[in-house]
Amino acid sequence: MKNQKKRKIRWGKTLTIYAMMLPALVYFLINNYLPMFGIIIAFKNVNYSKGILASDWCGFDNFKFLFASGNAWRITRNTVLYNVAFIILGMVLGITVAILMNEIRGKIPLRIYQTLILLPYLMSWVVVSYLCYAFLSSETGFINNTILPLLGIDKTIAFYQQQKYWPFILTFVNLWKNMGFNMIMYYSCIIGIPGDYYEAARVDGASKWQQIKSVTLPCLKPTIVTLLILNIGKMFYSDFGLFYQVPKNSGLLYNVTQTIDTYVYNALMTQNNIGMSAAAGFYQSIVGFALVLITNMIIRKIDRENAMF
């Protein structure tokens, strides 16, 4: 009887926690686990009249389209190099802005400070394809019609016809779009650092930069490592909206704007072969998983305490 009462008490205490977990569990089940059934599409020659399960197996034929064409190196290069730039620059910018926000905390009015905290999020919401087009359009764009004349430049720049500008444009737009999220992640860790650490550093005569180097950055190290591993795991994925909508899917720009995701989408639209699309997604997932394991293994050898597992 006593054991039964104890179990009831324990269940009563944990019921609220399980109830809070339920929406997230349902979400992951529907959005992450049930779709895994679709992996078999990557190995099938899908015939809509037969259905997915009854369609013929085709082995690895769906994977060949990614590597058989001459575009495989180009799209892989673009996907990886852009993500490397996004990870490094996004991390540096996010940490820098988070430290600056922490330094001005309490030194300016609260409402202004709250506005500055929300500003990166507002910036990320307004970075959409039509806004970029409003800046870059040859005919009505803000850059060609306003900024260049102010600088005394008479010529019009055809952004959607020249490849050389787009590595910088895409990198800038990505940083603009994601700065709010990156900043909040690091800022939430910075405000959790005990003030005693900074007080001890000031007593020892440390300057502001020395406090950042000796206190802030070491305390941010676990967060930096965790986000680095997660971002490396997504290195073979790309922001579809960024690489498809912002350049307007211009064929003239494919050499510097087309990634694995946009290439697969265009192939799907022209060939209507969902098997190839599933194969590309499966390939990206496997490579991403391998990158996470390799990165975590390297970090564990260097600093075991900061490894994820």
C-alpha cells in the first residue's frame, strides 16, 4: 500500500512535466519521425499509378543524378563555401553584438535598450526577397536610383546579370537575417555569467578588453562549441529562400548562387522525379550526421568537457 501511494505521489508530481512535454513530443513525432518513412522513395522508381510501396526498386539510380552531371562540383562547392562563411562570420558578428549589448546594459534608458535588443529581430523579419529586389532592381532599385547618384556614379549596375556581386550580397543578407538569433543565443549566456568574475578581474586591474578575453569568451566557449557542431551538421543544406528567391532563380547567376537544394528543386520542377529529390535529401542528412560525429570527435580530443557527447 505504501509503495502504491508513493507511486501515485511521484506520478502526480511528474504529470505536469509530462503534460508540458507532450506538445513537443507530438511535434517531433509528426514532423521528424513519421516522414522518415519517405526514405524508401530515394531507392524507388516512383510510379504514381502503383503508389510508393508498390513502385519498383531502383537501387542507387536516384543518387546518380547528383554526381553524374557536371554541376555536382559547382553546387557542392557553393553549398559548403557559403555555409563556412555564414558560420564563421555569423558567429563573430553574433558574439560581437551580444558583448556590445551587454556593455551598454544599464547605461542607457530601459526602453531604448529594449528597442535595441528587438532591432535585430525586426531586421531579420524584413529581409525578404521583394525587399532585396527593391534595392537591387536595375530599373527601380534604391541602389541604382538613389545611392549611386549620391556617390556621383552615373552608370546602372545590373545586379541580376553579373555574378561578381552575389557572394557579397548573399553573405550580407544572410548575416542581416540571422543576426538577431545569433545575438540572443550568445547574449543570454553572457547575462548568466556571475558578476563576481568581472569584479575579480577588475580588482586584478584587467581592462575591459582583458575582461572580455579572460572572462566573457571562456564562459561562452560551451555555447560556441555546441552551436558550431550543430551548424556544421547543416553544412550540406542551404537556406532555400535565400538562394532561390533573393537571386530570383536567375540562370545567369547559377555559377555562384545555385546550391544542392535549389538544383534539386529545379530538377524536380523540370523532371517531376521525387525519387531524385528524396535521394538528395537522404545524402545531405547522412553527410550532415557524419560531420556532426567527426566535429564532436575532434572537439572531444581537444577539450573533452566541451564536447556534446
